[in-house]
Amino acid sequence: MAPVTRRIGGASFARLLGSWRPPDQRGLAEALTERIRLLVLDGRLPLGTRVPAERELAAALDVSRTTVAAAYEQLREGAYLESRRGSGSWTRVPGTADPHVADTPFSPLVGGGLTDLAHAALPAPTDAIRCAAAAAVGDLDGHLAGHGYTLAGLPVLREALARRFTERGLPTSPEQILVTSGAQHAIALVLTLLADPGDRVLVEHPTYPNALDAIRGRGARPVPVPLTAEGWDLELLTTAVRDAAPSLSYLVPDFHNPTGAVMDPATRAGVVELARRTRTPLIVDETLTELSLDVPAPVPVAVHAPDSPLVITIGSASKVFWGGLRIGWIRSSAALVHRLAALRPSIDLGGAVLDQLVTARLVDDIETIAAQRQASMRLARADLKERLARTFPQWRPNDPTGGLSLWVDLGEPVSSRLAGAARRHDVLLAAGPRFGVDGAFERYLRVPYTLRPEQVATALERLAAAWHGLGTHPEIGGEQGGADHVAVA
């Protein structure tokens, strides 16, 4: 039996494809092939999805059936589609027959000489990690006599995190902390507890792609609320909650991913009041909170309801420390933390003890580590913006006050085409629609400032070749090399 996990209709597929046609209308089959390949690679078209029949998709796209048939054949030859008589065709990726294992810009399976501009993540602060790990090995002796399972997390890490929240102005007890296997695990746990299949979940638009994946993976439906030029519009959020009646909301108020926006104090109070008034739980993603570059560190949203189960704060060691630790956390009321911990026996029985011990050491030194990160990232951000201005003068990057990436207006709706072309030049990109619903943000591209300068130089040289190959825009500028630019720590 074919490993189909879901189906997509012709009309829905057409919306997902977005503006895929080449300007001169030549090479339609090749353009359609490239767009479908990109949708598979960046996760917008999940693996194991049964695609529409040739005739159905041709009608939805207003092209000949021959065009669709040629595109499907190219995708089969490239191992992006698998077909079986009587069962149709479904998505896959080269090198694996397992529809649940993806080779995407957000997957650890990616490698082999590709320059990575898809992940917005820093390498480890080597000295700090080594010192914390060495000390944690000594701490481990006190745990070896036990069974090692901690559903809520090690007390030493819960205590360290509670202290950090308290230092930031949010009094917190260890009982209000649940340690998770990263922020993504935290999001999935909350969704499992509070959202049922078919429920709606309010999200900003654009938003963090893996949160969208988690929402859809739960069988829920994201309800997008646009971010305005000024950031969050409380009236729009209120209207969306009233009209859509979501089971919960998911917001990234601190150096928002991908736009870098920071929610103002009045709106922070307003979204908490909205949660209270409508009894709609609010997930506050603070993954990037410690990475302030130009403004004071934001005050936690939860200060407006410190003991309420309706405000659920999620954090992570991945961005400020290192993704390899795989440690995240949830902060809410003690009662809600207890309910979330009760879900874990069916999932993972708790996190790795040694990683938690390492992270506890790092959290106690977080201000020193964050300050070092911030200094290098300010320079890296300036370096990237200077290079982009020289190489792509028509692009318009934003000016974030923190976080790890720029949100770049390309001036044309070609983000997905550029991502496909860039991959042929060995560059991974996170196209704008990866951050949206139904193909939005084709004019945008997220570009992280987390690579070393020599990597940035190589990436932009390759990206310039991909951009030039699109052939729909003015000539690009020239990149001058990177020996004089400051390295990212």
C-alpha cells in the first residue's frame, strides 16, 4: 500500500504553488517542477502527500495536461514523487522511501557542501560550553544512583531557570518550570494538551515555520493575523479571537522570527488581558529574548499574569547557547506544568540528565555569555547589511534590534524561485512563504547573520549567480570579498 498520509486537492495545490509561472511563459513544465520540488524540500508540501491527478491539477492551473505530466515525470526521475498504478503519486525525497523523514532546509539530514542560509542559529560558545560540560560531569555523580527519569526536569535546572525569570522581573518558583527537549518539543506538548484536531490556533503572519508545522501536525488550523508596519495590532488580534474562537494563540513578541519586531509594553498588557477576557491560552515564545542588540532586554509578557495558566512562556537554550544541547522549557502556573508533565510518559519520559546539568551551569552565567554573543552579532549584522547593499542594491533588508536574521524585501515576488535556483548553486535558503500560510511572502527572504565572514562571502557570491539567473531584475552589484570583516563568534 502506498505510504500516503494526506491528500491535497487541485485548488489547494494551486494556491500553495503561488506565482510559479515564468515571465515569458516558456518552460512551464520546468518551472512547475522546480516549484513543487521546493515545496517538498522546505516542508510546505509534507512528505507522503498524495498530489492531484494530472487532469485535476491542469484544470486548476489552467495549463495543458501535457505540462503537468511532464513536471510529474521530472519529479519522479528526481525521486521527489513516487507513483503506483491505482494509488496515484505522492511526495518523497531522494535517498529515502520513508515519507516521514525529510531532507529540508530545517532538517539535520542536509549536508554535503551546501552553504546554509536557512538556519538562523549560532555555533556554540566553545569555552563556555567546555567549562560547563566539564563541571557537569562532576555534577553527574550525584545522579548516577537514580533511574535518571525526570518528567519535569532536574531540580537544579528548574531552580536556575526560575532564578533567571525572577531576575528579569517575573517572580517564578521551580514548580512553575517544565524542562523540555527544546522549544519545539515545548510547543508540541502545549498543543497536545490544549488543541484538538480541527481546532484553530491564532498566529502572527509571518511566523516561525516550525510552529506552523507543529500546529498542522496536531491537526489544528493556523489562523494568521498580519503584523503591520508598526508591529502587532491589538484590534486585529481581538477581532481574530472573537471571530475565529481559537483554542489558543501563539506569539513571538521578542525579536520576532522572522521580522525582528518587538512588542511594545502596552500591547503586551493588552494581549494578556485579551487572553483573560476570552479564556484563550496564550503561548509566548521567548526563544530569542536573550539576544537583544540595540534595545533593553524585553520584560516578560507573563509579568501581567504571573500565576495564570492562560499565559505559557516557552524558552530555549538553542539560540543563546547552542542547538546541540536540545534543552527548552515552559513557564506557567504550577498546576499547568503538572498537567504537561503528565503527558510525557507517552512521549519521552524526560530529558537527558547531562544536557540539563550543562544547561544549568550556563543559565547561571547567561548574562556574560549573552553579552559576548551580542557584541559579535552587532558586527555580523552590520557586515551582512553592508555586503547585501553592495551585492543586491535593490533589496531592502529591515533593521532588527535583536535576534539572528534580516527580513529582506526582494522587490519582486520571486522568493521561492530564488530558493530553488540557489539550491542549484549549493546554497540553502528559507524562502518567504516558509514563514506564512497559503503561499504568502513571496517578496521576502530571511537571511541570518550567523555565518563566519568567509562563509558569508561564499554564500553571497553563489546567491548572486542564482539571482542573476532568474533574469527578471536589474543587474546585481559586485561583492568585494570579506577579509576585512569581523568574524561571528
